Amino acid sequence: MKMLETIHILPVRAESAAPAPLRGKKLDQRAVLQVVRKVDWKKAGLIAGGVTVVCAAAGTASRYKFYQGIVARELKKQLAPLNDTLKIGRASCRERV
């Protein structure tokens, strides 16, 4: 079993936030290729995959809530006569006591 190292995040200055080839220059093909080569594709893939999983989970949860609301309304409509009967029965029981 491997031990995971702690990742320390260091503060980044505003001027060094952009990659060196892109700071203060126009975008040309060579600068873009240098940036693309420097990108850590494994991290980018993990981030993209994480975003995809979160979006899928959020979509599933919202659909679940939507259909749950529809089913609850339908049940309420179907059980309305039974609820009325129960209310009458409870009222008659209270009158007897």
C-alpha cells in the first residue's frame, strides 16, 4: 500500500498565473503548442471526469425529485376519498367519547 503525500498549495502571483509563453504576448501557434505540451493531461482528465460525474449525479437527483413530486400529487388525488372517509370516522369517534 502506497502512502499518499500531502500536497502543499503555494500562493500564486497574478503575473505568474498565466503560462510564461502567454504573458504579454499575442497568441501565436508556437506559444499555444508550448502551453498544450505543458498541460498535465492526467490532472485535466481527472477534473473533467469529476465534473462529468457531478453533473450526472445532479441531473439524476433533479429527475428523481421531479418524478417524486408527480407521484406524490397523484397519490394525494387517489387517496382523497379515503382521507375524507377517515375524517368522518374520526369525527364520529370523537362525538361518542
